Amino acid sequence: RINALWKCLNANSDWRLADQEVFLNQWVKCLISNFFVSVDQITPFSLRIFVADGDPDGLRIVDKSNWIGKALVFPRALLPQVKARPELAQTGVYLLLGPRPDGEGDMLYVGEGDPIRPRLESHYAQKDFWTRAIGFTTTTAGQLNKAHVQFLESRLIALARAAKRMPLDNANQPAE
């Protein structure tokens, strides 16, 4: 699965677009086509994108049949409403995306939380750059622990740095 994420981060040189919505859509499409399908076993699957508030640019909940993961994709402005969702009370990893200060594309922050909600609330108050968030957790609470998400955060940061597609707002490289 990590190789699929690497593939998504490296796949397309035109992801350094100034339009963050285009970047996010391309990245999500790559994740869907690569992250949810194992290379050695390509089988049909159902992917559900639930538009929770009826607005396709609002909160989207993504899950795959026969997979324990779940993703929440939402704009920063919706965090005050989205933070009440039970998924954010779970352990998980998250990505914050937004424009760079120089206006030359986007930047990325990768984080983990046990649970996610307090970390997102902290970033809402202290990190101004991000305009969209993607949180990854599980469909049932308790399937990820702090060690799991610390490892995932470390790998995601390492892969993002190696891809050199956009600057990272992460100050430190966590230990694996």
C-alpha cells in the first residue's frame, strides 16, 4: 500500500498546479486507482463516496467494500461542523493541503492523532495555510493504535519528501 502512495506522489509532474482543487482531485483519483487495489491481485471493487451534506465540495466520506479504512475529505471552513463526526474521535493520520505563501503551488502537512480531532483543532487555530483536509481512519474504532499511525505518518512524510512534488510544512521527520 505504501508503494501505491509513492506512485501517487511521483506519478504526475503536472501536479504542481496552482489550482489546489485540481491537485486534490488528481491525487484522490490516483489513490483510488492505486491505493485501494493491490498490484498482484486486481479484482473489481466498489468505492463509495458519500457526499454528507449534499455539496460535492463539502464533506465527502470515502470507503471501499471489504476494507476497514475510511477517508474524510473536507474544506477547512467545515471543520467546526465536521469535528463532531465520530471518525475524528478515532486514531488516524491526516493530510492538510493549501497554497504556498509564495503562491507557487501547494504545500502539504502530514500528521497523526490519537484521536485526530484535537490535532485538527490545533492546526485550525495555528496553521493558516491549509484549505483542505483528508483524514484516514478505520470504519470501527480501536483498529489503529498510536504506534500504527506514528509509523504511517513517518512513512507518508518520507515518501512526500522523496517525491519532491511540493514543500512540506512538517518541521521534523518522525522516527519509524
